[in-house]
Amino acid sequence: MTALSDLPMWAQVLTAILLLTSSLFALIGALGLLRMKDFFQRMHPPALASTLGAWCVALASIVYFSALKEGPILHAWLIPILLAITVPVTTLLLARTGLFRKRMAGDPDVPPEVSEGQREGH
């Protein structure tokens, strides 16, 4: 392992800024989770914050290891690409589960399920 002093100062500063930004996104997501009133409102802040935070960590990793190896290191892009695919799918499944549970509980504020005929416009 190489010492941190082997990295150029610009890489150290940029990596630190990106990691601090990532922690700020995590804090904002946690505060949003606490402040929102119901399940559907609580889904949004952590999903956004974790995605943006993961992008910042991946960029910090790319900067750090590229400066360390003195060449482009791009394998860290795999993490945010996979997150960009999986986070929206997970959020959609959580929303559908919450909606299903509210319908089963008989919540009057939930819109009725759309039938096949209504989807096709008939």
C-alpha cells in the first residue's frame, strides 16, 4: 500500500470534498426520512440521497485510484451504474407494496386498482 503523501494535493482535496459531499447527502436523506409524515413521502429522500451519495463516493474512488496509478481507473463506474438501475426498481416495488397494503387495510384515500379494460382505454 502506498502512503497518502504519494498522492498529489489536488487529488487529496478533491477526494475529501467528494467524500464530505457524500456524507452530506446521507445526512440530508436521513433528515428527510425523519421529517416526512407517511410511507410514500419517506421513500423519496433516502432514495435520492443514497444515489447521489454513491455517485460522489464512486467519483472520489475514481479520482483517488487514478491519481495513485497515474492513469484512468474506470471500474468504479460499475457501482453507480448498477445503483442507477436497481434503486428505481426497488423504489417502485416498495411503493407498490405500500399501496397494496393500504388497499388491503381498506384505506379510503387510496385510488382503486385499475382493471385491464381501463388500462387499454375501453
